[in-house]
Amino acid sequence: MYKIGFIGCGNMGSAMLRGVVSKGDVAPSDIIVAEPLQEKADAVAAEFGVNVTTDNTVAAQSELLVLAIKPQVYAVVLEGLSEALGPDTLLLSLAPGKTLAYLAEATKCTRITRLMPNTPAAVGEGMTSVVYNDACTEADKQAVMDFVTSFGRAQVIPEHLIDAATAIAGCSPAYVYMFIEAMADAAVIEGMPRAQAYQYAAQAVLGSAKMVIESGKHPAELKDAVCSPGGTTIAGLRALEKAGFRSAVIEGLEATCEKARNL
């Protein structure tokens, strides 16, 4: 039996797999990935050195089984796995909108966990939300946490917060990339080469995020420390507020939550 099995290896599955393999806590030989397209399966094997198969039922024979597939295909995939899944399977689902109750009804699994990771897992900086069902043992919970913390940070949350977690962690990297791109565009307007502008913008975001995490200070306090009276930063903040920056961010996250609830 393999230690970790993946059903599907798209953007999110690949990010998690890259993080796990890079960390080295689990040997590639102990990981199996089920990918229906032979060309993609071969590419996964070549990049990560893991076992691959085009048969989902083979990958299901794992201590931890990660469903890294789109919510829209869950019903079809789970039906095909019906004979392979059972009480011995510790099932990890990445899909928004697929509740613990749905997963329990759709499978023979009793031990189920919902995960909401994000793509920075690929560089060991993921943020994963974890929701256990009542059947998960302490050993199960430890195994799940060992897995998800191999590619970043993780927090256990109640299931009713999973949609909010999807927005603020799962989807927000795309919004941050857009912010970085917009800052770089502004620098390019002012004459900076684009490649250099991306480095400046990305490092500013990385450093600012570390300040929030490591200082323990409120983001507003850190913001105020940058804003000198009558200075350049406060002038820029005023322009952002006038353009509805905060409202745009909030509306974007709310739209994400609403979509997650209806998948």
C-alpha cells in the first residue's frame, strides 16, 4: 500500500505534490498518482519521480487518498471508485462545495477530511484549511497535519468556515498576482523594465506578508508606520481609497464565497 495517493494532478494537485516531494518527508516511491491521460501521467512521473497509473482504483489503495479533481466530476469519479473505497480509506477532499455529509453518502469511507490548500504549496508556503469529520481518530488527524504542513502552514476550522477559507486562502493568490501585476504596470509606466518591476512588486508583497505574520501587529498599525505625514504613501492610499480598493477586495472575496457555496 502506498502512503499517499492522488486522484487527479491538475494545478492544485501538482502544487501539493511538488511541495511534498521537495520537502522530502515522503519518498516519491511511496506516492502514487492516478491521471487518466497517459501523456500527462508520463509527465508527472518524469517531473516528480512518483508512481503513476491511469487506473483510479489502483491509487485508491493508499493510506491517505487525496481527491484532487474538480467538483463537477466528483459524482462520476466516486461512482467508479465505489468498490475501491471503504472504512480503511482516509479520504482527503479538496473540492469546494462538497460537504462531509455528501462525501460520506457518496463513498463507503467513514474517515473523511476536507482540505482547502492553495497553489503556494508548490514552494512550501501553502495555507491549508482542514476540516475533520467525527470519525477521524487522533492518529488520522496527525497523519493529515503531517501531510499538509509538509508544504506550508495549516489550521483546523469548523466546516461552516470552509467557504470563507476558500476565498481568503484558496483563491486569493490569484488576486495577489493581479495586485503584483498592477503594481508592476505602474512601475513600467514610470520607466522601470518589466522584469525588474515584477521583482520589486513581488518582494514588497512577500516582505509585507512576513511582517504581518512575524510581528503579530495589526495590519493597520503596520500600514500607519509607513505613512509619514504629508508623504508619498498616504497620498497613494488616498487614491486607492477613492478608487474603492477595499470594497473591490471585499466584493471579490464575497463573490468567491458565493460561488463555492453553489458548486
